[in-house]
Amino acid sequence: MADRYLRLTGTAPGRFVTRRLGLPQPAALRRWSERTPELPGPVLRLTAGDAVPDGTGTYGAVVLDAAGVADPEGLGGVHAALHPLARSLAPCGRIVVLGARPQDGGLAHAAAQQALEGFVRSLGKEIGRGCTVQLVRLAPGAAADSTLDFLLSPRSAYVSGQVIEVGPAPEVPAGGARTALVTGAARGIGAAVAETLARDGARVVCLDVPQAGDALAEVAARLGGSALPLDITAPDAGERIAAALPDGLDVLVHNAGITRDRKLANMAADRWSSVIDVNLGSVLRTTGHLLKTGALNEHARIVGTASIAGIAGNAGQTNYAASKAGIIGWVRALAADAEVRGRGITANAVAPGFIETRMTAAVPLVIREAGRRMNSLGQGGLPIDVAETVAWLSAATSGGLNGQVVRVCGQSLLGA
Ligand code: NAI
């Protein structure tokens, strides 16, 4: 699982040799830890069209409010604000552009606001040094607080080139510890999600197949949570989850997933159906049961796990990509459902790119190396990067995020 190339470029001789050979120079990302809870410098806030302050200090982040840019000429204010700063951002710094939804104005407004997407995605690809760039579109009446907290912190280290829409958030009454269920929590991304939600104060219930019982029990015990050994595809999985949660559920993270890769011409029906059932069918069944029986509390957060394969497609993964694209369709439909919305419940998805886990360690070397490097940050992500994104989407304060699909892929070139 180790990225030896990243380690090599982290040493002076390694950097010298790889630079001379013209090879990529991935930056060591600054991730959240108690020692590094903040960005590497102050946050500069600007408004497109306003006078740009003299001098260029070194900033940890720049937040540019471009929501008022209403025509192509107004885009000049975006250039004027960020052109002098693009080089002086600290390594692993952040640029966040705040925009409006293109549909919330006239034709020129729509053009200008959509233009911001091309701008942000391009700047993300060229800025380098571990910096990230995002566009946050605010619907009328929305506040981006929880989203900015996440994006302007080391917790979003591997999220770049994203367009995130924030709507108005219903008031959530303050409560005690929330209960979170994470499927596939015995290892990999699921274990990191459970750990991160526990770090943020949730009581976690860790679910995984009975065969993973020892690892599952170990994760749950470490986090002071409980273990629920259960195959998520069991016909009574919804009932058994509800029975294990007498106080209901506040956060539901569908992370369990499998691959059974083959080209379609060589794919037997059981490879197809097992992947569709674990990754998609069981997600719909169990969530449907929890919603119907009221086991999902008001203001619950549902997070599905998609994949960039579900966005870009991938040879040998027709089953997997179909299941992951299905997750995207499902969270969008759930987010639009009047009854679900009426209870303040949100549904979003993460779409990981290349994440260093046992799943990707099994990929052949050449494909693995390509997967790692073919993104703006030049490296694979870590389970914690997905976990931090899930934690943000499932926070009580993230009620304005609904129906979003956030890629955790270092701005992968696939499906860009
Ligand atoms: P992993 O294979 O390390 O862990 C998956 C976990 O799900 C395992 O503990 C497994 O026992 C559990 N699981 C499988 N079938 C289950 C079932 N029927 N019932 C209950 N639990 C079950 O995988 P990894 O890499 O941690 O991936 C987690 C999720 O992220 C998956 O949905 C995967 O498709 C998705 N993903 C991962 C990427 C990566 O690069 N690692 C990229 C894109 C998406």
C-alpha cells in the first residue's frame, strides 16, 4: 500500500534525481492532526470586482466571493483578484471561489457563473504544491459555514476541483451524542470513517460481514462503539440494524463494497449480481426499511459511497461502475424526496478516486501507478481523506448539503 515514489520525492536526493528526469513532484499533503489543525497561513477574503489589496503576503487560503459576477466582463474581477495571489499561496493552501447558482439569474449571469466552474477546475490542475481549488455555489438564503470550515482546513487535503452546491439549512436542535452506523467498518475506508465520526463525538455502530468479526470487534472496541456482524445483503438486514439501534440512527454511512472485475463478455451472472446487490441493492433495501420504520431520526444524514468509476466508467468494471453510478442516482432522488426533506434528512455521496487500501493494493503495479499519479495532486488518497469528507457531509451543521456528490480523488483526470 505504501507509495514509495512519494517517499522518494520527499528526500533531497530523490527530489534532485526525479526533477532532473522531469518526473512528477507530488507534494506531501498537510492533513488534519492535533499538531496541524489549521492551514499553513492566514485566510484572505476578497470580493471579485473590489480593489485588490496591495502587496502579496503568503496566505494559507484565499476565499473569493464571485457570487455577484453577472456577466463575462465581471469575470475580469476574478482574474484581477487571483492572478497576483496564485504564486504566493502557501504549500497545501486553498482557493475557494464562492459563486451563485447559474439558474438564479439571467442569461449573462448563467454564463458568467458557469464560467467559474471551468476556471476553478483549470486552476486546480495548474496550481500545484498540494494546493486545492473549489467552487461553492450558494443557493438563495444559504450559508456556507460548515462547508468553508471543511474546505479551509487540512481535513480536505485530497479534495480538489469540486463544485459544491449549498442550500438553506433547516435549524437542527442541539442534542447529545449522535449515533452513527458505518457499513464495511472492519477495515480500509470504513474503519477510518468510524474512527473519524467517533473522534467528532458520535457513538459508532460498526457493521461488517460475520467473517470479519475479529477485526470488526477490534475496531469497535478501540472506538468505544459496538460491533454488528451482519451481511448487509441479508434479507432481514434492515430489521436487524433497526433492532440494534433502540434510539434510532442519526448518521448512516453506506461504505461496504466489493469488486468482481471482468470484461462484460467474460462476466458470469453471479459476478454481476453480487456486486449490484452489495453495492447498491442492499443500500436501497436497508435504507428504505430504516426510513419506513422511523429508525432514521429527524435530521439524519445519509452518505453513500460511489466511485469515480461510476462517473468516468472503467474497463472491466461494468458491474461495479453501474452499482456506483446507481448510488449517485439514488442519493439525488432521495435528496429531492419531499417526505425525506420534510424530516430534515439529507442524502449525499462521496466518490473516492484512487485511495490506498487493500482493494487498490490488489491492482496490478502499472495500473496502480497510473491510478496514483493521474490526478492534480499526483498521488493516491488515504482512507482518512474519504473519512473526513464523510464526517463533513454527515455533520449536524451540514443540513444545507443535500444531493451532492463530492469526489475525493485529488482531482482525478478520469471523468473530469
Ligand atoms: P475494502 O475491501 O478494504 O473494505 C470493504 C469492507 O466492506 C470490508 O471490510 C468488507 O468485509 C465489507 N463488506 C463487503 N461486503 C459486505 C457485506 N455484504 N456486508 C457487510 N460488509 C461487507 O474496501 P475499501 O477500499 O475500504 O472501500 C470502501 C468503499 O469505498 C467501497 O464501497 C468501495 O467500492 C469504495 N471505493 C474505494 C476506492 C478505493 O480506491 N479504495 C475507490 C472508490 C470507491
